[in-house]
Amino acid sequence: MTTQPTKTLETFPNPQPGRDYHIHMEIPEFTCLCPKTGQPDFATLILDYIADEKCVELKSLKLYIWSFRNEGHFHEDVTNRVLDDLVTATQPRFMRLTAKFYVRGGIFTNVVAEHRKAGWQPVPLVDLSQFQTQSNTRD
């Protein structure tokens, strides 16, 4: 393979640093190992953030996520570690990482960890009408 997993997270300048805008990513193929059994754990990671000066570069994020594949971590540990590493790399205004682990021993585990930059407050949400998918097509 020409690429290898890495713990290096690359960034690029936020193209609109004067605006709070929501960046949403879904990472459905996260894997690590159970530290007790060595069995694989599978999760979907959901990353939501409001950038400040930097955004995370997607290929480096993919290789970073891949780097956990052969490491043993408790769900709570790995969720917080990934969030900490992303916060260190990007210094966002706000970041939330939701880790939705698949069933293990009959139990689904969801872990949600957040970071909020000191002093940052979100702008009030403007609630506009919601349109369903394909709402502009007629029966």
C-alpha cells in the first residue's frame, strides 16, 4: 500500500473564519480492539464542529482513524482521545464527537464528548421550516 495509518492530523486554513458554520462528518468504519478480549470493536463516529482558524484535512483524518485498528481501547478512552487529538490539531470553537459502538455482549454503547473554546457562545439557532427529502416532487 502507498499509504499507512498515522497519528498525524493535518489541517488547512478555515476559508470563512469570520462565520460560525457547522461541519458534520460521519465515519462509519471505525475499529479498535477490546483491551480485555482482543476482539474487534466497531463504531460509527459522528464529528460535529465549528472551526476557528483551522479545519481538519480529510485524508489525514482517514489515516488517523485507521491507526486505531490494532490498538486496544475502552470505548470511553478512545472517544475522548480522538476528541483531544482533533482539538489539539484544529483548536475549534466547538467540537462534539459521538461514538456509536456496535453491540458487544448484548450492549450498545454510545459515548459523547465535547469541547468548547473558552468564552465562545453559539449564535442563536434560527429555526426554519424543515423540508422532507424530495419535498419538491409531486405525487
